[in-house]
Amino acid sequence: YKNYDPRAKILKKLKDDLDAKGIKMNTRLSDLAHKVEEVALSDSYFVERNLYPNVDFYSGIILSALKIPVSLFTP
């Protein structure tokens, strides 16, 4: 994608919705992901190269919150 991956936007919202509903997730990892995304979207290195989070950026956090074993994550 030359722009923000629309699937990543959906997963980010899903992660936020799960968090708001009290689904237990690794809040440290979730907070770190938000910060990394924030920094990357404002850093000239990433902006000049049109680098954005893809669908996998938030999927691991969501799968972990849903108690899906890491061994079942797509490599």
C-alpha cells in the first residue's frame, strides 16, 4: 500500500473496541504499539518513504487478547 493499510485501520479500531469492552490484553504491548505508530507516522524517514503500519501490526495483539496460541499465528 502507498497509504495507510485500510485493514490495519479496521484492526486498530477492533483492538480499541476490545480494550473498551474489557477484553484483557497486554496493555504494555498495546500502549507501545500506539506509540510506535504515532512516532512512525510523524517521522520523516517513514513519511518520505510512505511507510505505514500494515494489517499485521495490530493482529498479534488482538489474537493474543482472544487467547489464540502464538503457534497458530501466521508467520
